[in-house]
Amino acid sequence: MAIKGSLREASLPDVVQLLFLGRRTGCLSVASEHNFGSIWFDEGWITFAGMLARPDRIGERLVAAGRISVEQLEEAIAAQAAIPGRRLGEMLVHLGLVTAAELGGELRRQVEETIYTLFSWTSGTFSFEVGVRPDGPDALLRLNPEGLLLEGARRVDEWSVIAKKITTVDAVYAFEGEPRSTADNNVQLVESERRVLPLINGVNTVREIVDGTGLSEFEVCRVLFGLLSAGRLRRVATAPPPSARQDLSRVDEHRNLGIAFYRTGMLIEAEREFRRVRELRPDDSIAPFHLGLIALRQARWDDAVDQLQRAAEREGSRVAVLHNLALALEAAGRLDDADAALTDALQRHGHDARLWTGWGLLALRRNDAPHALERFARARDLLGDTLPPARWFWGCGWAQALSEAWPDALSTVREGVAAYPDHPVLRTALGVLLEGTGEVGEAEAHLRHALGEDPSIPQISKNLGDLLYRAGRWDEAEEAYERATRLAPTLGDDIYFKLGNLACRRGDLNVARQHWERAIGLNPDHALARANLAGSGMPA
């Protein structure tokens, strides 16, 4: 199960140390308000790290270090474009422009700087996904996190001092008196100073020096801090930050950040980034699509329909857009419009199993089991040997149950649980079907497994409560029902009716009446709840 949390509650160094001590393998994703980074682990050792909004410009760093020329970098980029999937570093080695050792050293330094930057984040979220490995051959490193943790802690302390003198990367600095000559003092200069000093000219901002040297922001600011402390520099100006509206190259940055935030569940941050994309490039098609997906996940059905319709207008007949538009229309209760959208999509993409599955689920929503079964069968045929998604097993199983084909329904949902053993909704469906066939013990086991996987789904607790209620295990049933109503207070009249009955059994008539009244409030035609109220001496 994934490890998730907030950086306000657990610092990133603590999380990294925990993963190292636990010898974990996988990817630790870290999202702040304005950036996104990842650290990959192999049995606790760090193998790679990267950040989204600060591109890992290995080519530019090699140019700034004087190891290759701009012309050689352009040659490598052109060669890379001709061989899709080939990394720039690989191409530089292949062309003989750098050695494998030089590339490895730069890669190691780059990964370390990325990790130190991530360690400085104090707000945001983290999520560890077990077993995930980086794509391609980049994972050539094997770094002991303990050394990085010590250096990271030292840098965080040093940053707090540096930040008091260098308060913004838009500051411009100039030398007091004659600038220090890199030629005259070459032996005494460290590598970072050799790169930074020529760019301090009273015109370049700190941001531009960072870009021009290929160094990290920390490395540049540390050099500037030393010169400021020695009285060698003075601040001469503060340039206005670059305007996002004037720099369309930032569209990709906002878009990539939005996608990364969306994938890690930071929907508010993702929505902010996609709205910026839309402001910068109104004709962008990806932004409305993702804004629609975000609205879907937040149950803002009308907003989802509006955004996905915009995406459909700009992207034409892309399957993902049409499919999600149909889902939004269905969720908004516009079943006829959803049916029309899926019919239109299938006319264009008749061999797409996702659309047939969605059409089957729509038929199921209308209690049209025969059409649902036909559509699920067509989806399975189109998938061939490919495993259907979990939603296909759930929908097909319920369509078979509605058709009273109980053995088929059990077989289908069992197959789904075998394929997706930790899927709580499939486990719940299997539990309900098994109880219907008298297999109460196995049914309860599946429902409790589902509850353990995701206790936030109210229907699981409700279904478990129903099983326990029918089995006469009153206290356990009441506990399950109360958990369900805490999660979803309007889950249904039936749950409050049964809670009233349970309260009545233990002699608490006041509580029983409150529950029956709630049941009637949700369903004024609930005759049994009215009868119970009348029998308890309360007006119905």
C-alpha cells in the first residue's frame, strides 16, 4: 500500500530515512505548490531523482562546465531526435563528446542537487509507490541516503543564513571596485566560482546567472553570499520577474506541473496550473480536458460537462475526451445526452472497448440488463487477450445478477477479484453476491477485506452492516451503519430505518425515533418507518 502524507507533518528527510531503513523499492513523488519531484529507490538506495519545473539540463551543464561546446550539444540533440527513446547523455557518449565517467559524474551531481532542493521544501505532499522504477537506463546510480541526509541538513541551515542577504533571484549585483579576475586567480577558484564570476556584471539577475552557469540556485547563491559577506559585491537593481503572459514557453511548464499534480491527487494545484495554461494559450486543448477530469473527480458535474465539451470542440473525436464527456453527462443525470454522446463516439471509434464498457454501464444505470450484457460482451471480444478493467467485471457481474444468472455473475466477479485482488468495489460486489447465494462466511470475509482496503467508501460499511443485521449480530451491524452514515449522511432511508430498529431493540426509544424520522425525511413514503413511529407513541 502506498505511503502518503503532508510535508508539514513529516519532513522529506525523515521519509527518505524511513524508506532507507525499510529497504524499500519504488518511487517517492513530492509535490509542492509550484513544483513536482521524484526520487527512486532500490532496496533503500537512491538510484535517480528529477524535478519537473527545473529541467535536468545535462547538456547545458556540460556546456557551462566547458566539457562540450554549444555546437556539439546541438549535434547531439539533432542525433537524439533521429533515434526516438535515446537519452541525450547516451548520445553524447555515443558520439564520443564525453566519456561515460564524465557523464556519470555530472549525473550524480545533478541527482544530488535535485535531492537537496527537495529537502528544502517544507509544504506540499509526498506519496511513495512500491515497485515503480524509472524509465530507461538512467538508474545507474546507487547513492547512500545517509550521506545525502547529512549534507541536506547542513544546506538547509546554510540556506537560512544565505536567504537573509539574497532575498530574491531577481536581484542584480555588481562588483565593488575591480572584479576578481578568473584568469589571475584560476588556481584559487573553485569550479562554482569559475562559472559564476564572469556573469556578475551589474546586468544579469541571480536567475540569469543560474541559467547561464548550469549550477543549482544554492551553488550560485553561496558564491554570491561569500562575495557579499566580504564586501566585494553590492546590489544595484531588482528586475521585475518574467511575465508568464509574455513568455509562452512557460505554457509547457504549467501544463506539465498540472499533469503531475493531477496524478498525485493535488487537484486544487492541478486546476490552478491548467487555468494558467488556458489564460496563456486560450486555444489549448489539453487544459479543458484536464479541467473536466478535475471537475469529475470533485463531483462538479456541470463544470465537467462544460470543460469536456470545450475539449471535444478543440480535439475533435479523441476517445478519452468523448468517453469522459459521456461519464460527466451520466453523472449529471443527463442519461439521454450521455447515451447520445456514446452513440456518436462509437460511430467514430466502434472498436474501442472502453466506449462499449461505458455504454454497458449506462444501460445498467437504466436497469436495462439485456443491452448491458450485449455491450459488455462486445467489449470483451474487442479486448481479446487483454485483461478487462475492474469496472467491466463489476458491471458485467451485476448485469448477470439482474438477469438472475447467479452462477455467471459469481464467476465474472470472482475473475475480477482474482485479477484485481485489492479492488474494494469488486470485493464488495463479490461479498454481496455471495451473501445472496447463502455463502455468508465468505461474503463477510470479502466485505471486511474491502473495508480494510478503503474504509472511506460508505457503501462497503453499509453492505457489511446489512449482512450483520440479517445475521442477528446487532451491535456489529449498528457500528457498521454508524460508520457509513458518518461518511455519507444521506446514504439512504433504509440505513436509518434499521438504525432505529437497533436502537429500539436496546430500549433507546428517543434515538430510535430520531432515526425513523430521518428515514422519513429522506423518503416520505417509507411506510414501515411511519408505522414504527406511530407505534412508539410519536405522530407520524
